[in-house]
Amino acid sequence: MSSFYEMSVEVSGYDPAKVAEIQAAAEQEWPFDDWWRAGDENDSAATMHASGQNSLCGGESEEEFTERLSLAIWRANGGYCHVSVDATYLENLPFETHELDEADYARLIQDDHNSSTGDAQT
């Protein structure tokens, strides 16, 4: 069984010379796109961010995914760096339903008519 997720990753404390390798390794584990970086590229406090949507398969948990992704990033980095994953389960998000009735229709049509003819009500 698979579960549809959006995963966002933040990586910091990495070797600036390994940016391309880290991004490629992460993309082997998840379809991350639109990488962006905050901070000077040679700054040890710089961070890389990306997100992407896909399915966790085979009963893999969010924690297991984080371990798999972190290991790939650490290998590409040649050592430890901070990896943070935000996992958003997309199959059962909270939502609100909004509906309009005939009274809303009449009000909105009247307002639209008045604004297009310049006869705004006060």
C-alpha cells in the first residue's frame, strides 16, 4: 500500500563543495525539485531547501524515509550534516466546504450589475 506525501527537506552544516552531490543523492530518494539556498554559499550556517510529492510505498514510515534520505545525504556529504524533513500526508488533509445559495446568487449578481453600470448602492 502506498501513501501520498509532500516531503520538504532542509539541509544545513554541509560541505559547500558537495552541494551538487547532496542534491543528486536526495533526488535519488525522492523527486525533490526547486532547490533553493539561504545564506552565503561558503557560510557554515547556509541551508538548502527543497520539496516534492510522491508516495511512500511498501509500508515505509515517515521515520524510515527520514533515515533513508539522511543516510543518502550524509554519504554524499562525506560526513554528518543536519537534515530536517517535514512530512505532510496529502490523502487526508483538513478542509473546509464553502457553498453559496440562491440568496447569495441574487446579491452577487445585483452587486455585479450595479458595479458595471456605475449604480453602486450606498
